[in-house]
Amino acid sequence: MNKSIILHVLGWIMCFEAAFMALSFIVALIYGENGSGLAFLITIGICLLLGIPLVIKKPKNKVFFAKEGFVSVALGWVVLSLLGTLPFYISGQIPGFIDALFETISGFTTTGSSILSDVEALDYSMLFWRSFTHWIGGMGVLVFILAILPLARGESMHIMRAESTGPSVEKLVPRMRTSASLLYGIYIGLTILQILLLLAGRMPLFDAITLSFGSAGTGGFAIKNSNLTSYTTYQQIVIGLFMFLFGVNFNFYYLILLRRVKDAFKIEEVRWYAVIVAVSVILIALNTGGFKGFLGSLHQSAFQVTSIITTTGYAMVDFNHWPSFSKEVLVLLMFIGACAGSTGGGMKVSRIITLFKAVGREMSHLVHKRSVKVLKLNGKKIEKETLHSIIIFFITYMIIFAVSFLIISLDNFDVTTNFTATLATLSNIGPGLESVGPMGNFEGFSVLSKLVMMFNMLAGRLEIFPLLLLFSPSTWKQ
């Protein structure tokens, strides 16, 4: 294990977090929030005090293998979350450290589950930082660093693989640094476009920025206690549209930019993602149409389906009151999640497609023993290693889900609350059902349950294995 290069990477993460936090400090100055401003200033000082020496000290050994990449990413997210907690805790805006840490991890992992019962009690600068963590975590802080700094030359692929979502990671262009820059260019461009469209709909600037951060990172921290119910239909449509767009594989946008439109729409995952959304919207609209008529239900259904499958978690209606069928559709969407290579969470559409194809091949093989059916995705053969990794991911996901569900059940909440709280954190959704529904929160859970859910949020965002590697003794051997 090359620990010096890992510490060097962690140093850069701390310095970049200080730079990110400076924006929240400026917001505190604008709104005259002295206590919060001081908390940000202290935390910025701590980040720089710890980070600068690690950056200045160049590692003697610059060899960077997959192990170092996965450990750097996992530790980086832990450090990012611990330091990001300090402004909430130092300012007293969230008094308990565990609660402040829960809120911060939920932000960076773009989960959106909250322990706050009164969101509007927070200072503007804290609300800004809370939403900004979504934007930072959406594409990944290390991907951002790769876009700016050539940290590890050719070996930077290991970092990209550990932090990006999906069963496999492909370079957009031969150079990884250029790929990272392109990804962030698309990310920033879509974010700015959403802000401008919301401003055109007469949404206040602060709301437009923070809600766009939540949409871009598919995080879903609301800045009002009523979530998104008080916004206009136009504003809700814009937010819903961009939630959908940020749930799409970013390779799709890259091909669009190259004017290879046909190739973009040949991406099988994107097509199935659109089909799943469309079918779910229609089913729920038909099921809930008796409440406000079909058109009203279609609007609500479209927003909530998009919010859940992209794992954003914004709510424009309390879907706790929907019929059982509609709620169960949402639960299935929580498992599926968005596309690989997007900012969304969940298992990813590409994994679900592959698993269904594998089941189909197995059934075909049972009938036709001598048949040889090649699994393909986007016209390309799915390699045995990729299929194996998807199956192992699915098994590991379900094991973590089952164990977490049992531990959280010790708090004696109802089964639906425990089940969806586990699912909401592991798939980085945000809200669940019943007590943790869109108008509820996670405040009532015990410290043990909150620790389990924090682990789930980090595991879900990092696709499980980078985080699990931290607990393996073999990881730390030379």
C-alpha cells in the first residue's frame, strides 16, 4: 500500500473543500450571519491546516494501483464528510455531532435524508452549504480534482472507476483528465441552464441556485418545510425535467455534443430508462386519478416518478397518501435507480437490464441445452467479468440491505418505515414511506440506526466495494 500518495490525495481533497466552503462563507457575509460565518472560517482554517502540508509533501513513490485508487476515494469521502460536518456543529445550527454528520453524509452522498424537522430554522449560509454538498458529491469531488490536476497520470483511471457509478467505466476520450473535464463541463452547463430557466419563472435567486444544486446532484435537500409544494407548476416542471436529465448516462450528452445523435439514442440503458419512467408515470396517474383528475395526477406522478428513480427525493405531494399500488411502484423504482454514469443512485438501470438478460439466457439454456446465447448491451458483448461483478454487486447489496434492515428494526418503528428507511439510504433516495415519508424525517432513529444508515449512504454512493475495502486487513498490507 502506497500510503504517501493516498495522503497526498487526501490533502488535495481538504484544500478543495476549503475552497468550496469559502462560497458558503461569502453567503454568510451577504446575509450578515456572523455565527455561521465564523463557523465556516474556522473550518476553512482546519481544512487548510491539515491539507496544505500533505499537498506540499510530494510522495516519493508515485506508483498508483487500483488498491490505492479505491482507498483514496473511500477515505476521501469519509474525510470530506467529517470536515463538512464542522460548520453545522460549531455554529450550533445542528447541535448533535451525530445528527450533523448524518445530514452532511446525506448531502455529499446525494441521499437527501434529513434529521431536521424545521429546515427553515437554518441560516441561509447553512442551507446553501447543505445543498452545495449535493452538487459537490453528485459528480464526485475526486473527478473534479482530476479535471483540474493531473494527480496520477495514467493511473487516474483507478480513481475514476472507484468514484463513478455503474458496472463499468469508460473514458470519453483517451486522456482521463480530458474525460473528467468534459464530464464536469456538461455538469456545470446543465446546472447553469436550470438556474436560468428557474429565474425566468420568477423563482428567487437563492431558491433557484440551491434547488438546482439538488437536482444536478440528484440529492433533493429542500429549503422549505413544505418541500416543493409551494412552487409554481412551471417551476416544478423545470425541476422535474432536469432531475430526469441528470439521471441519464452522461455519455449520451457527450455523443450529442459530437452530433452523433443516432449513436446517443442507441444507448440501450437510456432507452429503457425512458420507458420505465413513462410506464411508471402512466400507471400511477391512472391509479391516483380519482383524487384530482387524470391531468393533475399525471403532473404529480411525472414529478414523483422522476424524483424517485433518479434518487433525487424532492416532493411536490405527500405520496404517503397514495394508494398502495402507487407506493409499491415507487419502492420498485427505489431499487432500480438511474442510469450508470449519471449522478443518480440505486442499482442502476444497466445492471437491472443485464440481470434480466442473464435470467432469460439461463431459461433458454434449460430448454435448449446446446444453445450458446451471447449477452449484449448496446450491441457489445457483455464480458463474463462484467456479468460476474454485477451478480456479486447484487448479492452484496441485498446482504447489506437485509442486515441493515434487521438492525434498524430494533428501534421498533413499523415495518414499512424500517424497510424504506433502509432502502432510501442504501440507494441514496432520501425519503421513504410512513414516518420517513416526504413530509417526515429521520430524527427519531437511535444513534446505532443512524450510524448504520450513514454507512449505507456512503456504501450506496461508492457502489459498495470501495468502502468495504477499508475494512479488509489485506487492503492495508504492503
